[in-house]
Amino acid sequence: MPSSNKGAPRIATAAKAGALALIALALAAQLGSARAVNASAGSTPISKIITIMFENHSRSQTRGTGAMPYLDSLADKYGEATNFRAAVHPSLGNYFTAQSDASASTCGKWDPLPSSCPQSGTTIFDEAIAAGKSAKYYAAGMPSNCYASDTNGYVAHHVPWTYFTSATSRANCERYAVPSGSSTSGNFASDLSAGTLPNVSWLIPTNFDNAHSAPLGDADTWLREWMTKILAGPDFVAGRLAIALTWDEPAPDQPLSTPIEFVLVSPHATGADTADPFTLGSLLRYQADVLGVKYLGAASAASDLAAWAPINAAGQSSTAPSSTAPSSTAPSSTAPSSTAPSSTAPSSTAPTSTAPSSTAPSSTAPSSTAPS
């Protein structure tokens, strides 16, 4: 009997140990499952990119001044390129540089309309569509698809697709350069909520919200309204969407050596800043890397943004053809084929817009000094 009394505590202790072991195993299984889910989300490559561009301010005017606190919060969280440069004054040449194989020349004029500065090349949007990917341009205040004139805060030179005159570019622009609608309804909100944002897109505010004709605080309010919804949308939550936030140029009276702000909001961002000498050509290169298409125009010789902001969490820096090292020779600008885009893009029929002339004017640098 005494021996059996001594054994009872041992049995109880063993039972407790076994129960604790089972609890530990259950917790480990739950933690392992959570880690597996997180690892899966983190390994999703970026397959979609939105660019949002504001107007006419240097980084020293927009960052850390108290004028744009929401922008500051994004830069603090995701990291920024502190030595990011524009290509030219005035504005249009910078949009050309970031989106197409066109030079930064604006036909000897200060931000001319499409009818006064037609372009015969191709855009990153046309390249995407030719490769079977989707593309769209969301423009606030645009009266109808591919609208080629200025009206009520909408300016055509913020939508360079309207300048390209090939049959392919015209057809693509008239179908996929669309009014954005509001942050809660319209083309952009519908695509966002459905998780069908295109592989490459630009979202452009009007001049009343892009810091061109209104205070930086108004631009920050607009940015917060739209970005809050984008970051909660299925594309970003799934880890496949990055958002580039930048400016077209510093103030018109500032030299082009003056940095402009650039923040890349990405699921794979580390929050680290970079002082590498990136440009709007680097942005064009990054869009091509996300799409896996050839480099256009300034992208070929531009510094590689993907080396700082990987396409995926494993550190993949690019997917575009011949992207292992930038070449000093621009790739061919052969017009893209008319292959239909992916089914994620809507199929709305666009109204006809005024087509620009097919005669290319002189590329003499503009002599005006008016702000864009």
C-alpha cells in the first residue's frame, strides 16, 4: 500500500505533462499555420502597379514640412527614394518619359494639346496590352474616354496616351483611358472592389487635387481618401499590387537637379530609404519589370528601381526581357500588335475623341517659362 501511494503523484504528474504537451502541439500547429499563410502572402510577386502623380513641387516642399502628413506617414512606413529626379520642364515631357518611348521634347511648345504634338511611337500601356496583360488610365474630370482637350481641371497633357497616333494606340486609348469616377463609384472604384485592377495603370487627379492649382493640403486629403480604399482593396491585400506616388517635376523656378518625392507603397517594402539616383525613366523601367515587357525610351539606361523595391519578397529585381543590366541603346519601338487585353479590363465602348494630326512638329525646346 505505501508503494501505491507513492506512485499516485507520479501518475498525476505524467498526466499533466501529457496534457501540456498536447496543448503545446496544438499551439504550435496554429502558429505554424499562421506562419504558412503569412509566408504565402509575402511570396506573392507584384503583378500590378498603379502610379499616382502630383504636380510642380520638390521633395523639400512636400516631405516633412507638415503640409502633407498622410504622405509623410506612407513614406515613413514604406520607404522613399530621396534622390529621385524629373526629366525636364515643362510637365508633358515628364509624363512622356515615365510612360512611353517618346523623348522629353514637347514639340517646341509649353504643354501643347495632342493635336499640336502628335507622337508616332508607343506607350507602356500599349506594350502591356500587346503582351496579353491589362492596362488602364483613370483620369479624374475626364469628360469621355481618351479626351484630348482641357476642361474644368482635367488637362490632356496629364494623359499622354492621347498624343499617340498609331491605329493601335488610338484604339487602346479610346477603350482604356477612362474617367476615374469618384473614390466610391465609377470605373476605378468598380475595378478596385472587384479585385480586377489592371496590370499597369495611372490614377490622375484634376488640377484642383494634384497640388497644381490648390494647396498641398488638398492634395494630401485627396491622397488619403483614395489610398485608404486602395490599401484595403483585394489586390493590395493579396500582395500583388504596388502603388508609386510621385511628382512630375519640381517647381518651374527650381533646377531639374532638385529631387522630387517618390514613395513606392508595396507589400514587400522594408521601410528602408534609398539615396540612389533614380528618375522617371526608372519608374518606366519598373513598370516594364512588373509587366515582363521590353524597356521603352529612357527605361533602358535608367537606374533599376526593382533593385531597391523587389518585385517579390525573395528579392527578384526584374522580369522584363534583357533586364539584367541596363543598355545604353533604347529598345525597338515597334508598335504593339492588336492582341486583345486580358479579361480583367472592362469592355466599355468609348466615345470618339478628336484625333491629333499625324505630322510631327519640331522638337525645339520650349522658350516659355509659364508653369505647367
